[in-house]
Amino acid sequence: MHRHPTSKLIVFEGIEGSGKTTQIEFVHKFFENHGHTVNRLREPGGTQFGEKLRSAILESETMIHPLAEAHLFASARAQILFEKVFPILSKEKQIVILDRYFYSSIAYQGFARKLGAQKIIDLHNEEPLNLRPDICFYLKIDLETSHARQSARGSEKDYFEKSNNEFYSALINGYDYCAENFKEIRTIDAAKDIEYVKEQINSELTKLI
Ligand code: T5A
């Protein structure tokens, strides 16, 4: 893959309600103010094919086998990398902000669905799936904060949001595992207020550009 040196891939991760959408808005403005073109994408989704897979998973009324889940997310990811991310990053001064990436698969399918982290890592060891971001922000919150923010929002729960506390605790362990094992991850205490989180992220981004 040809990657332009002025272009960057930024990833946001965290459990439901961690504030990814909120902080992505700020990061979008940050890079625009620095003269970059910003491309915001989400996983699963971001392409016509990926959005179909997103609905197939998140609107499913029956339990999907964990291995099927892992492969569906990886399929949507391969497509978004091939169709969108690689072509964008080959151009000058482009920023791709991805709302979730393969660390979600490690946390959700590897830990919470108990497939094991290694199975997910192995699934991502060749092109296009082996692309690593320049930086990944893990917005870390606890179970109680996630529940409180989800209930304050009051929208209908999707496939994963209906899960129990054991599932959410495993997710947090999964993200902690990622933070220990992948050097591109910066863990931010996202239970703190929005301004604090924004400042932590900005200070990391200033070092990146
Ligand atoms: N999935 C995904 C997998 O299982 N495997 C995979 O490989 C991938 C890629 C995607 C689902 O798919 C799963 C994971 C997910 O379950 P989604 O609809 O994209 O689902 O859902 P999320 O990414 O979880 O998005 P959410 O909207 O639930 O969470 P956000 O974006 O993190 O949170 P946000 O910014 O909307 O904030 C939530 C609320 O909290 C407030 C906000 O104002 C908002 O009301 N808030 C704060 N309040 C106080 N202090 C702060 N610091 C705050 N920050 C935000």
C-alpha cells in the first residue's frame, strides 16, 4: 500500500457511551483547522457492503455464532480498507477518523464472546487487514458510567447493548489487553468531563502532526 507521509489514520475505541462520537466531532475540527481534509468512517459500515453487514449483525434477533460474528466484522473491515481507507491515505494531507477498528473485534469477539484474542489477531495478519493506525484513542469508562450514559440517551438497545454485566466486564478486560499489547493505543480516562477528555486527546494529536 502506498501511504502519503502527510496523511494519518486515527481510531477511536471504547465501550458503548464512552464518548467516541462526541470526541470525533472535536478531532474533526482540530484537523480541519490544521489544513487537512477529514474523512469520517465507522465500523461496521462505511461502505454499501459494510452497511448491509452492519444491519445483518446489529439488527439480528437471533444469536449469531461468535466465529460468524468475527468473520462478518472482518469482512466489513477488509472492504472499508480496500474501498475507502487505502485510497484516501495515498493522497496528501488526508485524515481518516475511524469509529472502531480491529481492537473492537478483540474486545467483543475475542474476550466477551470468548474466541480468544489470538484468533482475532491471526485473522488480521495479512493485507488489507494488517494496517495499523497512527494512533488509537481508547476512551476508558467503567460499567456504571456506560449504563448511566446509555439510559440518559434513552434510545432502543441494539444487539450488543442488550448484553449483561459479565459481557461488559469482559469487554473492558479486552480493551485493557489491547492497551497493554499495542503501542499505538493511548488510554484516556473518559469517565471525566468532556473538556478534560478533549484536552488529553488534543495534546496527543499535537505530538502527531
Ligand atoms: N462491534 C464493532 C463488534 O462487536 N466487533 C467489531 O469488530 C466492531 C467494529 C457498533 C457495535 O458493534 C460492535 C460494538 C458495538 O456494540 P455502534 O452503534 O457503532 O455499534 O455503537 P457505539 O460505537 O458503541 O456508539 P455509541 O453511540 O453507543 O457510543 P459513543 O459514540 O462512544 O458515545 P457518544 O459520544 O454518543 O456519547 C454517549 C452519551 O454520553 C455523553 C454524550 O453527550 C452522549 O449523550 N458523553 C459524556 N457525558 C459526560 N462526560 C463525558 N466525558 C461524555 N462524553 C460523552
